Amino acid sequence: MKVRKAIIPAAGLGTRFLPITKAMPKEMLPIVDKPTIQFIVEEAKNSGIEDILIVTGKSKRSIEDHFDSNPELEQDLEETGKVELLKLTQQITNLGVNLYYTRQPHPAGLGDAIYRARSFVAGEPFIVMLGDDLMSDKVPLTKQLINDYNEIHASAIAVMQVPHEEVSKYGVIEPEGKITKDLYNVKSFVEKPAIEDAPSDLAIIGRYLLTPEIFDILEHQKPGRGGEIQLTDAIDSLNKTQRVFAHVFTGQRHDVGNKEGYLETSIQYGLKHPETKDELRKYIIELGKKLEQESKKK
Ligand code: G1P
């Protein structure tokens, strides 16, 4: 069966980014000039996804507005002859994917957010994309997972080696031997283990290809770590009745879900953006010199 659908959970409260997330969704934080969620939607589109369900919550309405048309703005851009900006604005409404929205009424965990997509998914294999991770590689990571599915007809979860002291921030896999260059068999999936209990340094990184049987498990899933319904726990159960593989990602991952990662990503993208790259580069070189001098004085 063709993988055509994706779910983007975007209901989180964004507490790591307060105060900006008090009234603004963290998914709308810009990387230079584009909200992070647009990068995710574009990755889905570039991977052949046709339908996307965004699971939102309170004070998330600007996500819908962003992907909607803005006739007043468009008219103004047209009248003032700002053709390029008009094109840019209209492209967002014509990305070539269908966007659907539903709300999670209470933040009850990633597993609960995904469960809300059951009837949308309607028995097909599907993708889950978490908005905190921006991925870049020659082939989009979502497409890599779809390619896996087309060969193995099973679930595949993207993982990446992380520094050992960071494992407790992630879902972690207990690998059980490689089946190809990129794919591991998995013995167990553990949500945010204590560092000393972590079965490996291979962390789940925000792209999942799942078979629809996950919903039968989520339906009865008990709260796990943090008192929340954890997707990782449901995946661990699924792996007991059908194989769930881990796909090792070797491209670049930008974690925009914390302040430092967000700033680093903004700088890296700013150094590529045609309007900012030259001036920003000069500024960073000068700043580097200044900081070096300052640290020598200390
Ligand atoms: C979620 C998942 C976790 C995964 C992480 C990747 O955690 O529960 O298994 O490793 O995303 O970013 P969160 O970061 O939402 O707490």
C-alpha cells in the first residue's frame, strides 16, 4: 500500500520557549523568515505525502492562518508590484498537499495526539513528523522511511546516535543486530530512560513510519513516563506482534525544540539564505574575533 498520509502533532504547550509561546505556537517560530512547521510540511510534500493532519490545540490558530490565503496582503503585494513576495506568499497556500486539522483538547502525551488521527489514517501505513527536528539530507528522511516500507512492509522509526549524557531526553532503542546498512532489528523501545539504564545511545528523532495496527495498541495504552500516553510505549508493544525496525539517519538534524539548538539552526540557515548570508557571515567573523580577544583577556 502506498504511504500517502502524515500526522504532525502540534498541540504541545511549548514550555521550553516561554515567554514567547504564551500566545504564539512554537511551531510558528521562524528560522530566518519561515516558520518551523513549514519546513516539516515541505519535507512531507517532497517525500510524496498527499494528506497531512496537523493535531493542534488552544492558541494554535496562526498555524492554520499561515497555510491559508491572505487576500488583503496578496492584493497589496500585487498593487505595489512586489511580484516575488506575492509568489512566495501564494506558494504557501499552493504547496500541493492537503492539510487537515484537529484539536487535542488536553495535552495528554504524544500517543494521545497520534490516536486522534485514527479515522484520518483509516487503516493505511502512515508517517509521524515531530516539529522539533528539522532534517536535511539528499533524500528527505521521510522519503527514506517510505523507501524502507516499500521494501520491508513494516514500521520503521528514525534513530540517530546521540551523546550518552543526553539519552534521557529521548526514546531509546535496544538494537538487536543490523539487517541492512541503515536498518536495525530492535529488541525494545524505552521512553526517556535514566542514563544508567539506557540500552544504547541510539535515540528516536522525530520521524516514524507506522502501520495502522499501532492504533489498536494506543486505544488501550496506559500513561507512561511523565504520566503521559507515550507513543514509544505503544511502539514497543507493536514490536512484539510485528517487526518495527530502526532506521539510522546519517544526514543533518537540527533540534529547534530548545533555545540553543534553535539559535544554532537560525545561524546556519541564515548563512545559506540569499538575503542574509553575506552580511551575517561578515558579522560572525567579526564577532568571533571580538569574542576570542575577550576570552584571552580573561
Ligand atoms: C518525543 C518522543 C521521544 C523522542 C523525541 C524526539 O519526546 O517522546 O521518544 O525521542 O520526541 O525529539 P519530546 O521531545 O516531545 O519530549
